[in-house]
Amino acid sequence: DLGNEISYVGVLNERTIAVALGKAFTNKTGTDEGTLWIMGNDGTNLATINETGSISYLSCGRDTAIIGTGGRKFSAISDKGKLLWEYTSTFDVYDIVVLDKPEKVHVAGASRLEVLEKKKAKAGQTEEAGETESTSEEANE
């Protein structure tokens, strides 16, 4: 029996889905708001990711779930539950779409489109310290 509202659901691939949980139901024992479940098609929970606060955005594809946690902060999670990258945008984001690999995405705003690609970490750096390359186009207003 589910104890929380479901905020978003997305398909990562033919084997897995992502389920973002919202607030717990009144008089129910629920999971923390902001929890992301990576689930198999048979209903098994493959991974649980707990975010601080609520999940306000979910986009899925190419074995990746991209979640937004309020403001302009986004994280990419693999179908195995691994954190792939984090990104803080400098503009309001409407959509993020994974391109040919989870490390390369389109980030779209009202008048701006960026292609971001996570670079490999250099020797001596952690993976999180790898640089992000950005190509940007802005609409004429």
C-alpha cells in the first residue's frame, strides 16, 4: 500500500521506470518527500534516492532520470541509482533532454537552449570535479 502521493513517473528504458514521491498521505506511514524510486517492470525496487525537499522536475530517457529539486538544481541518476552528475542552471529551465549519452543533454529555457556535456575528470580529480562544457543559443526577442 503506497503511503505517498506520486509526483512524477518516467520510463528510463524497457526494463526500468523512475517514480518521484511527493507528500505522505494523511494517516499513512509514508516515505520522505523527495524520494526517487528506480523500479523494475516487475515492481521490484532497484534503488532509492533521497533528495532534500521535494522533486519538482523529472525527465527520463537513455537509462537516465534527471530530477530537479527546486530552483535551478538538477541531478542525473542512472538506471542503477548512481549519481551521474549535478548541474545548477543560471536560467529558468523548462526541459532537459538526454542526447546520445547521459553526459550530454539539451537544456531549454524560455529564450535559451544549451547543449551541456560532462567532461571526464582529469587525473587526481574526483568525477564530480570534471568540467562541464556548454554551447548556448539565445532567441532574439
